Amino acid sequence: MLEKSDRVKRLSGSERSQRPLVIPKSIIRLEMGEPDFPTPVHIQEAATLAMRNNFTHYGNAYGEPALREAVCLSLKRDFGVERKPENVLITSGGIAAIHTITATYLNPGDEVLIPDPEYSAYADSVSLFGGTPVFVPLKEDFHIDFEAMEKCISKKTKIAFISSPGNPTSRVLREDEILSLARLAVTKDFLLVLDETYCKLIYGAIKFLSICQVEEVRSRSILLNSFSKAYAMTGWRVGYMVADAPLIKEMVTFHKAMTICPNVPAQMACAAAAAGPQECVETMRQEYEKRKVLVAQKLNEIQGLTTPPCEGAFYFFPRFEHSLTSQQMTEYLFNKGIMVRSGTEYGAGGQKHFRICFATSMEKLEVGIDRLKQALDELK
């Protein structure tokens, strides 16, 4: 029997790698961060047309020209920012983008700043490629604690990974936070990676500032995004990064070695998503907002839970008062017919929390939150 590599062994202790693989059909799944909508028809048709037009061979290592152009168009439309195709690298999903960054820029012992709690794939990728995750505690409202962050910065700090809207916290970074992060990246000389995967899913009057709008950090920042969440395309596996051309040229080396190129028909579908009509995105966002209101109301009625507001994405991250740990609570709820994600999957700061995703039908949400209430009542 062959022994696993040390690289893979580094992942064995992460909660992300220990999720249940066998799931009963009767369970209500509130753990998957995946839209329940079908991919919009005009996007599907673009993939079909691409295949009929013989876009079925190896593609450009940087990504198909049509998609890189479409990404530039979307940046101009959404943020008023001018970028060229040379500033865009298309990746095989957002996860491949994360791995490409860590593989390109980390050596053993290099440190990476990660808010705590934060999307678990960052820490896993850092560990996978020999770096050291340095977890920065967030404030109670899950916004950046800059005093804590500055204390965590050292001469070994190479990268900071941050999502906005946040996963699992759903908070959206304010303009002053983005500008402060930019100043830190410049003065302390590290690479600032802003994961904006959920940037089209913002609720209420909250304003969103993209890192690509902050010119002074342009040479030290990467915008990371994906088509998965906004366009209901999780299975298509296409993401992208926007950065200065020298950074893109450095990163394409690893991504090409890993995948040669992303799926070409899927890229052509994403070009239709980025450059085409955006009403489908707004329709889905409005439905998520209705679900958000329902879930917030029901969670706030459950004794023993404190539920911060959801500002973006499609998650709630309630805190519970019961004596169980987050992992124990997740296992307990699984046995009661509800799947959620353990708060500590996202860092020690997620202890006593669990993540709920409301990207599923109203009916399932009603049943799931009712089961949750009953399960928690039984713990009293």
C-alpha cells in the first residue's frame, strides 16, 4: 500500500476534508453553498453553439480571448474600471485560482494572513503548498480588526486572502476597510487577494467597492472571482483573476501545468454570462433576498441563537449558546435530519457557530429551520 504524500497529509486534519460522503435522502441540506437555480438558458445555448462551432480543442493557456474580453467589459460595466485582456487569467474554477496563487508565490515557511473565520479553502491551499496560515481574529461583527492584523504581519508575510462578501460570515467590507487593506499591502509589501465571488449578491442599501477600483494597490492586488454563484454555474468550473500583466504572466505557468486550459465550451458560456443580459442575476438575487428575510425571521425566533445580519452572499452564521462544540453541534443536527457546516471549518473564531445556506427552496428552508428549532429545543 502506497503512503500518502506529506502534502496531502497536511489536509487530513482540516474539517473541510472530513464532510460526510454518504447523505440520507431524507435530510434537509442547508450546508451546500450552491444555487438551486438552473444555469440561465442563454448561457447554456452559448456552450452548445460553441461545441457546434468546433470550440472543442485545446484553448489558450490564459483563457479564451472572447471570455477575457467579456471580463474586461463586465469590469467596465460594473465598476467603471478599464482593464485589458492581458490583465485577466481564466482558471478552472475559483479553487484553481486559489491554488495557482499559493503555488506561484509561496515557499516553505512563508506566511499568509487569513481572517478568522474565513473561507476554509484558503488555509487548505496555503498548507498544501508549504506555507503557514496566520489567522487574524475578526471583530464581533466580522469586520476587519486592523490592530490585530498589524500584529500578525511579519517579514515572512507574503499574501493576504480575504472574501467580500464573506464566506461564511456574509459581511461586506466597507470602503474604509478596503482602502486600509490596500495601504497595508503597499506599506508592508504583501499580495492582497480579494475574493469577490459573491459581489453580485448584495442586499439592502449596502455599497460594494471592488479592489480593482483602488489604483494605488494595483501592482500588489489580485481580484479573484468565479461564475459559479452569480450565474448558477457551479458545475461549469470557470473562474478568473484580474491583476497587473506581470502577475498574470507569472501565474499562468502553474495553472497551465495543472490544467493546460479550462474547459473551452464552458468558457464560451461564461463569455455569454459576463457580456450578456444581467437580468437573470438580479432575478436570482431578488429570490435570495426573499429567502434571506424568511430565514432571518425564523432564526431570530429560536431561543439560544444569536444571528448576525446577512449583508451579501447566501449565508447566515448564527452563534449558539449550547454546551456543544461547533463540530458536535453539526453532527447532532445531522442526526436530526439537518445538514449545516461547522463554524470551526472556517477557523477557531467560528467556534459556537454553524453556517446555514439559504440557496434552496422556500419549502425546504421552512422544513429545515423548523427541524433546527426542534433539535435545539431538545438540547435544553
